[in-house]
Amino acid sequence: MGMTRNYRVHGGLLGLVGASFLLAGCMGPTYGTGKSAGDQLLSDIGNVASITPDNKEARKIKYQPRGSLVVPKGATETALVTPQKSVAGTDNPEWLEGPEDMRERLREEATARKDDPNYRSPLASQHATGRKLSAAEQQAAYRDARKIQMGAYADKRRYLSDPPIEYRRLPEGAEADLGETERNKERRRKKAAAVAKSGSSWWPF
């Protein structure tokens, strides 16, 4: 019986302390509204629970009349200026032709004039003249193409990945030392191997 009474006393004290903290929190700062947090909470709950607004006239929206259409002097509403045609379109003669459109147009033109012997399509190579190249010209063209393929050129930059021309040129007075060719290296290795197999280094054959 005594233990139950002690629990009740302690529970009542804890309830009073909690209620005091709750009231202290509710009676705290007003945050510029002039009401404590508890009063504002109760007021908001009452406004939500109410069915009809408290001040209907104060919440009525006042609409202003819309202004009339402004018409220039000497003009009527029916005679309006025609809007300017948009220049951002393919109908504009100054519209830049894309590379895909140009290629398609040239292909159609070449197909339409395939029976004309005097027609030369711009899609053909600029350096092609229609004549057969000689053996020396073919060899020179092959070497130039191989140089471009291997990147062994220093006359101009052909790709964005190429270094500047100044970095690819030798300094003044320097010569390009390519070293011993692979063919000479192979001959020297074969000769040394033949001498090692013969067992005599003084016999030249």
C-alpha cells in the first residue's frame, strides 16, 4: 500500500513538472506576432475548425477594371500590320547549308547528270584530273599518303592532335640521325651467328 502511494506521489510530481514545462514553452517568445506560441496554436486550430470565415468582407478580393486596347492614331483594329516573317528558316536564301544537306544535294545532282560527259561533280577529288598517273607519280602519292598516315610530316598541321610546327623541326645545324637500319642490323646478326656456328672467327667465309 505504501509503495503504491509513493508511485502516485512521484507520478503526480512528474505530471506537474511536465505541465509547467509545457506552459513555460507556450508562454515563451511571441516571434513578433504579439501572441505566445500556445495562443497562436489555439487560434490556428480554431480557425481551421471553424466552418465560416471570421471576417468575410476583409478577405474579399478587389479587382481593378482591365484597360482598353491601345490603338495607334489613324489606325483601326482591323488594319493591323502583318507580322515580319522569321528569318531563321530554310526558306531564307542566306540560310547556311549544312554539310549533310550539301552532300545530299550534290549526290542528287550527280545522279541526275550521270549521262553528261562534260559534268564534273564537286564530290570528286580536287587533284583528280581524269588522266592515268605514271609509276613515279603513283609512288610519290603512295609515299605522301604513308607519311600522313604515320605522322611523318612537318610542313603543316593536319590534325588537332599534331604538335606545333616549331616542335617538329630540327634545330639549326642538326641532322636527322635515324641510326642503323633494320636491314643492316639483320645482316650483322646473321653474319655473327654464322661465325659462331663455324667455330672460327678468323675465317671470313
